[in-house]
Amino acid sequence: MSPRKAQDPERSAIAGGGILAHPVGPRSRRIHEAVLAATEELLLEGGLPAATVDAIAARSGVSKATIYKHWPSRTAVAAKAFGRMMAEALPLPDTGSVVGDLTEQVVRVSAFYDSERGRVFAQLLAACVDDVAAAPYFREYFLTGRREAVGVLWQRALDRGEVDPGIEVDDVIDMLFGPLVFRRLTGHCALSEDHARALARSALAGLLQRGSDVPDA
């Protein structure tokens, strides 16, 4: 985006946390949804490089000027669209136990990162390093949703008395899913179901209440 666009007061309004305050109302909601749906299609077809503002405008029927009234950059659009894609692809498991729930979630996330959508995730993460306007969108619409989802599983485990209540859920998330992100980004070792189950077993050994055993997942 050019410096002139970046200074546009209509697009510099911030809703909070670095998120642009986009227009509201029924028409704006329809536009918002059309742009996100088009972006999801483009991400699936060709990854982040395919989701240019020109391509999004052509696919959605929404003008580039209008897109820029809703988002500060195409990476910001892609971050929100991708967050929706991952939420739909990864429904929360409910096995009745913390071991089953968290193991299944690690397996599902590992498979997601090992797919073409995992490639899009890596592209988005890299793009947000340079696109500072898009980084809040990645945190809000991708990371926050994923962390809240695991928080639901952790709260179930706390309610059942299965885990150490002194452990912060953010630490749980980082221990279980951080290695998957690292493998996705570096490619130093393949993502696999066997690795995901072994990772969950190792992490859960330190998360369960003392005296609890981690059954073979």
C-alpha cells in the first residue's frame, strides 16, 4: 500500500488492538462476507501469493477502494479469512478426558499444518513480520481463536480435576503446539501422527495432577 493510502483518515481509524474500524450496516456486512469468501477460495487455490487485492476484488465483485475501507492490506484480509478456515477445519474434540482431548487436538493441528493450509499459515506468518498493519489481524483472528479453543479443553480438564490448576493455559498451549509450528516453519523434521501423539504424551506427563498416569494415546 502506498504512503498516500496509509495516510487516508478513513482507513486509519482503529477499532482497537490495531484492528481497522470498517464500515457497518447490512450492505457492509455483505461486502465483508463476499471479500472473506473470495479470499478463502484464493488461499486454497494458490496460497497467499494468489490472494492479491486485484484478485480478491475480481473474485468478490467488490472494488479495491472498498476493500481498503475494510482492511489495511491484503495480508490483513487473508489473516481473517484464514482464521475462519482453520476454525471450520478443526472442531474441538470431546473424548471425556484431558488426555484424549488434547492428544486428538494435537493430532488434528499437526495434520492441518502438514497440509496445503499449513503452507498458507507459514506464508501468512512470514508476511506479518513485514506487514505491521496485518499482524494484529493474525493475532486476533487466528491466534486468539486457536488459543481460546484449547482454553475450552483445559477448562474441562480443570473442572474434572485432571490437571494441575497452577499451570497457566498459555504455557500448556505453547508446550503442546509450539513444536508443531516450529517444524512447520523450519522443515527440519516431518510432521506426522506418530510424532503428534508422542509430543502430546510427553507434554501431558508434566501437566496432569501428580499420581495420574498418561495412558498410551
